[in-house]
Amino acid sequence: MWIWIIIFLPVVGSLAYIFMEMMNTRRFEGSSFANIFASKPSIKRLEENLRFSDTFNNRVMLADAYFENNEVDRAIELYNSSLTGAFEENEYVHTQLLKAFSATGQFENVVTIGKKLYDLPTFPRSREHMLYAMALDQLGRTSEAEKEFRMMQARFSFYEARYQFGLFLIRHDRREDAKQLYVSMLEESGHLSPRERRSANVYFKLIREKLKDL
């Protein structure tokens, strides 16, 4: 029926079809167009997969789903249990564990895993490196934290780490240094491409708010 309606009355038919589909999906809590096209397996499905076949991949996929759903402790348990045998030094799982430990304030564990990942070519300019520096600061290892932050201060890049370095400077009563850093970062914004500016805008907004207090 819908095919014939859409063919002969394309505008009206299409609108009617969309309306009917939206009405049908309203019975699902929080329904939206994103829900209609969502294809990620549910946590329940992933749990069933793991019960059926206890493999490394199934453990990690379920751990990732828990992490994304803010069930971080459950994610940590699964990540840890997957680090056995040939997967004991798995880079991806260690990276996920570092982020999970950071999210739960387990800074000693963040530093321990950060040391495991430290020599990887991708680590120096990764978000995990920033979390490692932040964990060092939280543990009172200020000079080590500053050294790591300074390794991530390249111009026209890595605005999150540089914003966090500014917060580090403020926490340690170096407000003028933080102000100079933030002003220089804002000066860069006019030289970025539209795509680069869009991705960095969230930090430029935070920086402008911080500068009001400096």
C-alpha cells in the first residue's frame, strides 16, 4: 500500500509513512530517529554471547558496552579477566583499563598501566597520555606530571591536553602562566580550518570562561 501511495502522492505519502513509523516507535521509551537506525548489540545480547562462548572478543565487547553504559566497575572486572595467556599484554584492553581506572579515580592503577603503554609510538600524543599526566598530579607527583603535560603542548593541536595543563597550572598557583597559555591558544583559533575549529570549539569556550577568573 505504501509503495503505491508514495508513487502517486510522493510528498503526502512520504510524510504519512514517516508519521506512522514514528507513532509505532513511540511505545519504546526514549524513541528517536537514532534509535530506529541503531545497530549496536544490546548489553543483554552481549551477555548471552559471553555465556554461550566465553572468548576474549566476547569479554572485551561486553566490557566496552558496560563502559559506554557507565557500568565502569563491571567493565574493569571483565577487562582484567580477559588479560590472560596470549592476551596478557593486549594493548587495546590496557588502554581501556587506563581510561576506566581514570574514570573511577584509581590513579595508582592509571600510572601503572600508563607505564606499560608509555613506549608505544602512539602514546605521547594520545588521550591516555593526558590521563596519565593527570593521575600523576592527583598522586602529588607534580614535577613528573608537568613534564608529561609539557610533552603535549604542540601548537595547533591537542587542545584538551593543553586546556588540562592550564588547569594544572591554576591548581598550583601559577595563574599567570595559565593565562598566557590560554591566550596563546585562543590566538591560534583564527588560523585553524573550519573542521579543526569545530572540534576545538568546546575547549575555546572553556578557556574563555576560565580567563574571566584569571
